[in-house]
Amino acid sequence: MIECTRGVVHMELDFNAASYTTLSARLQSLHDMLLLVHPDIERVACALYDPTDDLLKTFINSTRNGEAIRSYQYKLSDSESLSYLARTRELRHMTDIQHTLLPSSAHSEYVLREGYESSFTVPMQHQGDFLGFIFFDSRQLDTFAPEVRRELLLYANLLTMAIANELIAVRAIVGSMQIAREFTELRDLETGAHLQRMSRYSRLVARMVAPAADRPDEFVEHVFLYSPLHDIGKIGIPDAILLKPGPLTEEEWVIMRAHTTKGREMVDRISVDLHIDYLPDQPVLKNIVELHHEALDGSGYPHGLIGAEVPLEARIVSIADIFDALTSARPYKEPWSTARAIDELRHMVDLGRIDGDCVEALAENLDEVEDISTRLGDPVRV
């Protein structure tokens, strides 16, 4: 909760399950209160850092009287100034942006184009780990006096705590399921490299289609984090069926298809056991696990959903999974070229089975697709 009395803001975030909302909504509320005291601070935005790919990604923002930058990512190492802040954990205070900031990235170009004049940048860290940045921006010069910066550090600490707590909860459920997978020695055709690739293809597609679907960058991050768990229900499928070298019988296919509902049951059970079933992103995880084999024409499983009944996150993960399967080597086939795989996906679009916008998101970003494929290729077997 946030209270404002006599010009002083008193803040307390409520993490009770009954009142839990998305991080985006909580940032909007916090910004509302901030504007009561400092009406010139028109933008508060948080960017997350992915150390595996060295990517700084837009995550949540509250932008007033202007356009928000969304679905954007870039390598932290490409920004000398932000790399320095990440390394030293120093704060950055800019008083005359229009005359001092160079248009060296899409983010800096955005800040200049929107007419921001002063800013305050705070690195986020939790237990020694660098999480990303919080940006406070104003269209007025010299908005961030020393006393204002001191107060904003309180906001920054609350935001960092909220983000860290949610990331810890998300990683807890992801980690628990990965351990379950390893503990049961799940031995299907999904290598670790496959899961890394398809999660990044999922993030790419989600980043491209989210704006038109009015989904925030928070949604993109959740799709990325949860997509590797799409087939977790295969833990409950007997090896005799899961690893069968030849075609499955109709009875065996019934059992195999049950991995979607088994996976959903696992998610429900683990979420309750970890006391994180209240998280607002849980439907994204559950839809990915249970519905990634649904098809837009109703021919998929387990429920035969049609068209808009298939959630966007399930459509995204389905296409990422199919694309990586086509372009990867299997005991029964050679890897397809990217062009051939895209043609096959477009054919499936024509048949009405998968989402055309998601397919074109891959097709229009082939440089990034090829980078993922090359950088995270399957290990060579000797």
C-alpha cells in the first residue's frame, strides 16, 4: 500500500494473495502516488538483464503523456555507459539529456525523440546479482535534485524487491519441474539445447506479436521463462511409449496425448506445494503446458479448441517447438533448412492449423533465428 500525507509518500507493497496483481499494475499504482509529489516524473520503466544472452530487455513501464518503448532488447555490452553502471552499481543522474545523450541505441533515440530532459537511472540488484535497471525520466530540466533522488531510491528498492520476489517464485517452479524431469531421467528427443533454442524462439515471436495483441513485455518474459516446461507432462508417460522407435498404435497415442493434461496437473500441484498458486502469471504457464498441441482448426488436443479459444502463449510455443523440431537432426531425419521449415509452417497456416502472425514473426527475423540456431546448436555426438 502507498499513502501520501503532508507531501511525504509512505509506501508498503502488499503481497497478500488476495490482493496480488501483476508487476505492471503495481508499477502503475506506485507511479500514480509518485506523481502526487513529483508531477514532472513522467516515466518509470524497468529493464531486465539476461546474463546468458547478455540482453537488456524492456519489462514493465509506466509512461504518462507519451509513447512507451516496448518489445525492445539489446546487448548490454553494446552500451558502454550502462555496462559501467551494471558493473559498478553506480547511479546515473542526467540533467540535460537533449544536449548530452548520444543517439547510440534505439533506447537513447526513443528518450531523445520523446523530449525527456533529465533522468535518474538506478541499477537493480538482489543478493549481489545484477537484475537490470530502473529509469526515471522527466521532460523538465533538473527534476532530480538530491532530495528527490534520495526519495526515489526508496521507490527503486521497493520495485527491486517486488521484481526479485516474483522472479524467485517463477524460478522456483521452473527449477522444481526441471529437477523432476532430471530425477525421473526423462529420455525423449528433447535435448537441453532444444529447450534453450525453442524458449528463445518463443521469446522472439512473443516480442513481435505482443504489441498487436495488447500484451505487455511482462507477458513476453513469462512466455520465455515457462516455454521450456511445455512437455513436462511426459514425465508421466511410460518409456515403452515415449521411446518407442516405430509408429505408435492408436491406444498408445491416447496415452501419449495425455502428457498435456498430466503436465497441467503437475503445475497445479507444484504451485500449491510452493505456495505460489496466487501468481497472476500462472495461467500463462498452465496454458503453455496444457494447450501447446491445440490447433486453430480444432484438430489439436487435448480439448479440440478452435480459433480464438487457443491462447496466444500456446500458439507461440507450438510454433517455436515445431520450428525447432523441423530444423534439428533426429534419428529418423536430417535437419531441414530454415527456409524449408518456414515454408512448411506457412503451409500449416494455409491449412488453418497454426497462427500466421506468429510464423511471420520468425520469417521476418531470420538473422536472430539463425543466431539462436547456431549459438545453441546440439552438441556433436562422438
